[in-house]
Amino acid sequence: MTAGISVIGLTKTYGDHTVLDDLHLTFEAGKIHGLLGANGTGKTTLMSLMSRHTFPTRGSVLLDDREFGEDPRQAQRLCFIRENQLYNDAFKVRDVLRIAPTFYPTWDAATTTRLVDRFRLPPATVVKKLSRGQRSALAIVLALGSRADFTFLDEPYLGLDPGARETFYEELIRSYGAQPRTIIMSTHLVDEAAPLLEEVVVLNQGRVALQAPLDEAESLGLTINGSAVALDGWLRDHTSHQELTRRTLGPTATVTTLGPLTEAARQAAETARLRVSPTSLQGLVAALGNSNHEAA
Amino acid sequence: MTHVLRSMRLYLANRYFVLGVPFFIFAVVVVLSVAILAIIGTMQGFPLSEEVRESTRNNFGVLFSAPGFLVSVGVYAATRNFALALALGVTRRNFWAGTALGFVLTSAVTATTAVVGLGLEYLTNHWFIGVHVFDVHMFGNGDVTLLFVGLFVTAMACLAGGALFGTLFRAYGTVRTVMWGAAIGVAALALLALAATNEARVLAWQDAWGEWLSVSVVAAVAAAFLAGSYAAVRRATV
């Protein structure tokens, strides 16, 4: 089994509602993984289960092939500051920044100091008084400062202005470059974050819709437009392309498909006067979210 | 042990909140007690009569002023600090142990503050006006050991009680926490009823143990709350 995080048959239900349904995944160690999907598809729940913030209904999670339970040495390899992280109401920013380094032998003080400065975090302010963007900035400081072996970033850019987001991306690359580790980041700004990612996992309705290296994922989405009749014919002849979404306007149709475009398929589309263009990763994630596709 | 101490440091991250506030609470109790007696003195004339001064030995201020704050500290520790501890890679067991150590510190500081207050009360001849704040009947009229241990176990019971309900909330959600609360309340009432039906035996214990009987009961409650929170924290989630 590959080292990293292995998710084995993970299911999480709340009453009658199944959030995650028999997930089997591997997050290889030493890579930046994008955890993508629409709201409510189970991204945060999956990260909570992987970091043992909550417990699965069924299944298990292995860190480097080991269950970690209550092992403190395994637990301190994790850092997961949630998007809506709770802090003690009495804590000021400086309290949190003073205490957090004691939890990680790997703490990166230089990065922390630089990030606090770049995000202009006010040390004397009570955390609950911070703006949405400042709370995100604090979460980023803690997550990158920890240099934890397994770092989870839950929509880390919420409330950050474009400049601050740029700072985050820059510092993430810098920190990861200095010490490669496993980073799992959920995001809705897919195309903006894509250059950082090495692997992507797309969840849809609690199941894995796609897991692939970034370059492969980016090549899998196609938008095909033309005569609906010709399009249907092309899709019948090229079953490796699964139709995800379709828009029809009179006799013409536009479909988003999932599947690798071979030269033969491209030529067949050209012959059928179909226009084929790549779909952005963001478009592909949206299309997967609107389909019933499930990864094989 | 290192992992446990990290959780204790998290509890102590804002030292003023968990160690300093009891001092201010007791200071306010002293100020209010003096103010009330000053008002009585203004109406009846100074110096205050022996009867008025002695009546303040029934002052419950020290006992009843801090529990609300201490319960809230316990609740915050078990909910907010718990969430941050897990985020920073702490196990549930170590979080509980570190936080319980923190509770011991807060309780010790609370009790020590009261003992220092008792010393100041004697030095100032009962706050210059004859009011009793720490030198009161319920704490043995100046019994330093009883004052320290009594306030220590009271503080522990409040902190652990807050932590118990905070942890139950994290483990079982609102509805089942209310049900647990009701069950604990019913159990407490059952114990009281049991005590009432064995009044003679309880009075015999009271005679033999004096105020230490109450202290022992509160200590047992604190221990039960701690054990309950330990059992619940293993199921607690964020």
C-alpha cells in the first residue's frame, strides 16, 4: 500500500442522510491534493474523518498504513484548521500564536512571523472579533506554520482579497518547497488553485467522481457543440466519453464529457462538424457535480 | 507527559482568564460586602454593633460568587479549546488530561486567593469595618485548611461540571445533552431523597465530620464529573 493517507470503505451517515458513501481513496504522501466538489458533497466531512475530528459510521483511515487512534505521535502529524474553526472567546491572536508552536516540533517560526506581517494580523485583537478574511489568514498561518506531515486546508481563501490570496498561494509553494509534505486542500476556486495541485479528487454526492493527477484531470473534460443528431452519433461511437451535462437549443446541443480525446475521436468529431474544446477544470468539476458520474 | 502539558498550556493560553479572574471576583465580593456594611453603618451609625458584625459570618459571597464563572470556563475548555486542540493534532485523552491539570491549577489559585484574602481580612481587622468575607461559619470561622480545601473542591466541581456538559454536547448533541442533564438531576434528587429518609444517620455523620462532610460530598461530585467527562470525551467530535 502506498504511504500517505488511505481511506478504506469510509461511510458517514447522519440519521438517514449519507454524507460519504463507501469511499476508497489514497492520498499519496508528499503531494498537494485538491479536494473538489460542490457544496455539501462531503469534502469537510472527509477531512474531519481523516484527521479524527469525527468518527466514521463504517470504514477506516490509515496514516502511512497505520491506524492512529489515540496515538499522540501520529496525531501530532496532523493539522486541520477548519474553515469555521472554533477558538476560545477569551483568546487573542497572540495567545493562539504563542500556544500553537508548542504543539509541533516542526513549527516554522520564520514563516509564521512573515505571514503575520504580510496578512497584517493584529496580535492584540480577540480572535472572535477578527473579520472573515483575518480568520482565514490566521488559519493559514497555523496550517503552514505547523509544517505537519498531513496538513488540511479547508477553503483557506474565504474572505481573502485577491492580493491576500496571492500571498497565500506564494507562501504555500514556498513552505511546501522548503519541506514537501502531504497537503489536502478543499477549494471552490478551482482554476485559481489548480497550478498548485498535483492530484485532484472530485467528490459528488458523497462518492468519488474523479481522482487523477492534475494534468490528466485537465485533459479529461471536453465541451462538444454541434448538431444534436451528430453529437449523439459521436457519443455512441466513442463510449469512453461519458456525457456529464447537456444543453439543447433547437437542433443543436452542447455537452460536457469526461474521457480522453484520441486523435481518431477528434477526427470523427471534425468530420461530423462538431466543435470540440477543452473544458476547464472548474467547468469539469461543475459538470461532475451536475451529473451522476462515479469513478470506476 | 509532554503531550498532556501542551494541552494544559492551551488551557492556560489566556492566563488572566483562567487564573486572574477569581482574584477579581473575590475583590468584588470584598468591595460589595464592605459597601453593604458601610450603608448599614451610615444608617445605624459607626462603629457597627457586635450583632451586625457577627451576622456577616453568614456571608455566602465567597462560595456563590465564582461558580458561574468557573462553570463557563469548564464549558469553554470542553468545547472551544477541544476544537482547537484537535485541530492542532492532540488526542482526546491527552486533551482531557491536560485540561484537568489546568482545572487543578485554577482551583488551587482560587483557593489560595481566598486564603490570602483571609490573611488580609485579619490584618485589616475585617476590612476596617468589621465585615466577614472569608472568616465565615461555612469555612470554619478562619479554618485555613477548610477554606482552602472547601474552595478547591468547589472550584473543581464547577469546572468539571462545566466540562462534563460541554463534552456531552460535543459527544451527543443538544437533545441528548439535555437528557443527560435531566438524568443527572434525577440522580441528584434521588440521592437527596435517600439522605432525607436517613436523616438521623446523616446528622450523625454531620456531627462527626462537621463541615468536612459537605467538602467530601462536593469532592465526590467533582470526581464523578471528571470521570463522566473522561468517558464522554472519547466520543466527542468537532
